[in-house]
Amino acid sequence: MQAQILKAHEADEYYFEEGCFILELSNSQEDPDVSIARARVKPGVTTKLHRLKGVVERYVIIAGIAEVEIAGLEPQSVQAGNVVIIPPLCSQRITNTGTEDLVFLAICSPRFTKNIYESME
């Protein structure tokens, strides 16, 4: 790996089948230990129930309010500044309970690849 500065391009944001918009900030084979994506969920939307195989995911809430559901925990309200830690194979989903977009960083270790995503719906 070599030092570099990655710059996000809003035009690269895409809709993911889970029910949110994703902008990959850092996700490459050259840095397999971690990936960072910005997720955006529209008001009133609940993402699909899913889990990740072999990956720890962390949500860092940047803007908005939501209710998060994670296997083994009661549903909880989260807001900007909160961090949600999701171990491998834990079912998860998040609902934007606010009136503006919910925005959070999804930090995965090791890095996210589509083959580790498992829909539970």
C-alpha cells in the first residue's frame, strides 16, 4: 500500500438493493483490511434485513435520526455522533425515522465485497 488521498465524487453514488444510496469512499484490494462507504437512507425508508459474513460493520451516524435493529439487541434510536457496532452474521436493518436523509459511514473490516452480503428477506 502507498500513501494516497482519495476524493469522493457525488456522481459515483449508486442505489443498493438493500434500500439505500451508497458512495464508496475507500474500498479496494490494495487495502483489504477496511472499507468505508457513505450510506444515505431517505425519510421513512427501512433497509432490508441482512447480515454480513465474516465482516464487522460499524455505522457512524453523521446526520439524521433512525431506529436500528441488530440481532441480540432491542431496537434503539440513534442520531448524529452515535456508533453502532455489528459483529459478523448479526441480522441488521435501519429505519430513517426523521424528515431528512439519514447519513452514516459504513466501515467494514475486512473490506466489504458483494459476496459477503446475505439478504434475510
